[in-house]
Amino acid sequence: MEMNTRLQVEHPVTECVTGLDLVELQFRVARGEPLPLRQQDVALRGHAVEVRLCAESPADDFLPGSGPVLDWEVPPGIRCDHALAAGAAVTPWYDSMVAKLIAHAPTRRESVERLADALDRTVLLGMPSNRAFLARALRHDAFVSGDDVSTAFVGRHFADPASRQAAPDARTWSLAAWLSVAAAAESLATPEGWRHWSTGRPLPQPWRLRWLGPPSSGNGAGDAHGRVVVEAARALVLAGEQRSVVEGVAAPPRRYARATVDGEPVEYRYAWAGATLWLHTAHGDFAFECRRRAPARTAGVSGDAVGEVRSSINGRVVAVAAQVGAPVACGDRLVVLEAMKMEHELRATRTGTVAEVLVRAGDQVVPGQLLVRCAGET
């Protein structure tokens, strides 16, 4: 066991179940006042559960991330300790934890349910986060029962990276396709009463999206395109042979709204960062690059298609295994980065030959920076 003479990250749990303000008590003791109570005076009431909301990618071994805070909101009825605000930035120079959410209720089950529901309605857009994973973990049968909760919980119940961070499902793609057109800047600039009004049948408009998923997903494997016919409160989303109906009116960014996708209600919230659409749903948080104005002949070209290996984080290069002219197979280690006391290996996504190495050990890199370029087989 350890004993630290400082507040722990979990001190809000103690405060919730005791009704004490530990920070205030520390200040009072520091200025010479005696503690106003004894140990036997401390009474415990109910149960409290806390989660650490972190800027990280659960699918990639919880790789830390950073970025601008495009939208941030916590629902009422929950305690949240944070220093976030829309317009702020989460930098790579500190711990990835950005907030703590704590639920207090008469029973453990009630506090777990309350915290999971609050996470569904917590909005953090502009960077990857573990928000949806935390809600999924809280609702896992093993956690709810309390029979199998330990430091091995994630490895035992979420060993598959895909189980920790969901990919966009068909409804999310349809919602994003609709918003990429109906909630584009030029659309929202038109008064709502005249938006999508026409004397004839509405014309189909192109949509083309690229899902900016975690590095383990290929970060570009999710490319899709099609047409969308937008009416006043309804849209038909077409993607090849698939058809989907979205009913609703596109709300302004950074506001909760509701739509139905093929008859299923979906609560959503979104924000724009240039041409990137950040979309929040209970299913997860997703970033889509809107490419409908890019030439069709080039819009499908991704980093994987040209053999580019780019950094996904701010970090320092600690090792470079790639050598110009050397053959590589898919999965071979190319570069090792260090960030927040963790090492992250970047591996080849294709078989071929190393054509160019653009970094060396000791270099500091930023997200999106090109590190290695390979040529050859796809």
C-alpha cells in the first residue's frame, strides 16, 4: 500500500460520500487551524464513482491526443472537476486527463448508471477521447456486478481494440453525410424558412466523407461518397445501392438536436474545424473530413495509398528502424515515438521498399507530420 501526503485524483469520491471539502480542510490546516472533526465523526453516505475523462484513443492502447476544444458541455446533476472551455486547447505537454466526472447516489448500481448516462450526454469535440469507452465499461456486466473489477479489467473484457472504440455504423454515416451538406456553412447562412426551398424537385447534392479514425483503423479506410437530396425537414441519403432517410432540421453547431435515421431516433451534436466535421452521438465521437469539393479523381487518395507513414501524436523520435532502399513487410516497425512517458511504434501498412526517411532519433514531431514514405506493392 502507498500513502501520499497530498490529494489523490480520486478525492472527489471521498468528498461525495463524507460531505467534506478536503481542499478547504487542507488550507485550514496549512494556516495553523486544527481539524474541526475526529475520525469517528466521519460518516459515510451512499456510493460514489469517478471516471477520468482523457484525450486519448482507446483503440490504440489509449494513445494520448491533443487538439482544440471545439465544443464542451457536461450535463447537470453530475459533479465535474475541469478547466475546459470551448476555444481552449488541450496540449501534448501534460497528462492526458482533461476532466473528472463523479456520480453520487444511494447505491452503487445507481451511481454507476447515473455516471454512464452522464457520459452519454457529455460533449468533448476536437480531439479523441475515452468518453464512449468509459460509458461502455461502466455498463459491462462484470463491472456492474462488481465481481471482476481489477487492474486487469480492460485486458480481460476489452482485449480487442475494436471493442474499446467503435467505428461509425450505418446510421452515423447517414447522419454525417446529411450534416455535411445540410449543416455546411452556406446552408446555415440561409434563413431557416428559405433553406432548401425550391420551385421544383430538390436536386441531389454530392457528399464525400473520409472517417478520421484511430491509427489502428488505417485512418482513412473509411471513405464513402454518394448523393443526398435535402428537403425542408427530410433528406434521402444515397450511397451506391444503399438508401437511408433522415428526418429532422439541421441545428446550428454546438447545440443538442434530434433526428431520426430510418425511423430510429438519434441525438447528436456537432462542430466544424475547417473542413472536418466532428460528430457526437451516444454511439461515439467521430471526425469526418468533408471532401465533397475535392476533385473526384483525387479525393480517394489517402496516405495509405501512397505508402505514407505519418505521426498521430506530438512526441519525440526515439528510434528509426527504416532505412532508405530496405524492403519492408506490412507490420514491420519503422519509427518509435515517445509521448507522455509511453513509447508508440509506427509500423508499415503495406509491403514495399522504403523510399524516404524524413526524421531521425531526437526529432520532435507533430500530428500529421510525414515520417517515412514507402513505395512498391499495395
